[in-house]
Amino acid sequence: MGHGRPVAGVLPRFASVFLLCAFLVAGVGVASATSRDFEHPASPDTAQQFAVDNVQRQDTPNDPGYDLAEPDDPDSTLNGGAVTPSTNLYDEQFGFFGFPSQRTRSSALYATGPNAGKPQISGFNAAGAWKLERGRPDVAIAILDTGIKWDKESLRLQIHLNKGELPVPKADRATPSSDAGRVPPCSQWQASPNNPYDANGDGVFNVLDYVCDSRVDVNAGPHGVPNEIDAEDLIATFGHCQIQSGEIVQCQRLRQRHRRLGLLRQRQRPLRCLELLCGVEPWLRSRRERR
């Protein structure tokens, strides 16, 4: 994503923007937080940007921590926002940038190559990719690694769950076992009409749909944060069960991991773990995948 492609109709749009800029007070133009539209960006330009005022500084995400240290951050109190600004590059998510941070424009320069002498791009240009696509929740990303940090908050609600290996969540608790501030009271849960797995009706199927399910112990998995549900808790709860049409058919008694492994090979059945990111000490499955 380091090089943009020419897009018809972009130059006239830029020309109008430049005309508008002539009416701004001297200094760096700051986009209004109320006028930006991250989901419908005005520019489709995906290229890396080197100028201070550029298309990637328009229609930015409304995450206050995204560009907290940039002087033109529309969320900053300096620009009419409500967020206290920072001058520390490490307080913002510069890894997403496709432009140089204003905090490093003079201190980090390319020494060689086609951009020699220019300020270094701070990140991998996710900001450029967002001009074409903001992301699709129906796309699952597989990570092949040596394990999962189940206690990482940034992963806990993002791990993909395979409906074929999980029962439909229940809402038979009086109160949520975890994350009570994120979900409605259990008595008010109403599943999405077309997706019974979205038990809390928030439009997303993730571990929070099991916090009102009395079958799930939020401390069943040994590697997560105590008293917070994560996908390892679901593996520990349902990883030894056969699921059909969203219901538990039967659950086998848990065995020691090496013993289960030998049994699975003897029966010549596929080694399966919950289609998450088969992580630390995966719970091996003794049934065929059901989708």
C-alpha cells in the first residue's frame, strides 16, 4: 500500500478543498470533528502522504487515542474537541499512519532511496487502506503462531468463534458473569432474529454472548484474566462436546491431554481445536467438524 493509484475525479475535488483552505486562519487546517466521516471518506487516495496537511488527516477515526499527539487532532481541546492533547508520539497509534507524525518530521528522515530526505512514514499505512475499505466483520483473519495471550484485552473480544463447534448461548443467569458494563442485564437479552448466536442482540457474535450462560465458567480457562470471559473458557467448557444444529448432543469426559491425543490417532479422527486461533494448550477435539 506504499503507492497510490490515479483515480479519476480526484484532482477537481482536491482543488475545491484547497480553495476552502484559503479562507482558514493561517496555520495547519484542522478538520472539524463533527464534519468528518470515517465510514464515507471524501478521498479514495490510498497513497502514502508526506505533506503536513493531507487526505489522511481528513475523515479520521473517532478513537481519541488514534492521533492524540498530532497538533491537528480534531478531538483535541486545542481544536475544539474534548480530549486533552499529548506531545508524546507513543501516546498515539502511529503504527496505523501512512504519513509522518508531526512529532518526528525533523528527527526521522529517509537516508536513501526514492524518498531520501523526506520525513519517514510512521506506520504501515492502514490510514491509506481505510480510504477504500474500513473493514468487514465477516472476514476472519488466521494467525499462525506459538500461542495466544488469552489475557490480552485487545484480543479477548476479537477472536473468531466457530458456530459449528459451539452451542447456541443461553441467557439463564440472573446477572452476567463478566463484563456487566458492556451488556444488558440478562433478563433483557433478546437474540438477533436471524442469528440466535448473537444472544445479547448487539449485532456481533463473540464471547460476550456467553456471559449470561450458566454452563460457562469465566475461570475455566487457566490463562485468561480472572473473572473475565475469554475464548479459552469456551474451549474448556465445550471443547469436549459434540454439537449439532447449535445443541449439545453429548460431551465426553475430559482426559489428560496426551491420552486424548493417542485416542484420537487410534480412531483416525482429525485433530481439531475450536476454530479460534488454536492457542496455548489447545483442547483437542474427537469429532468431525460440523458447520
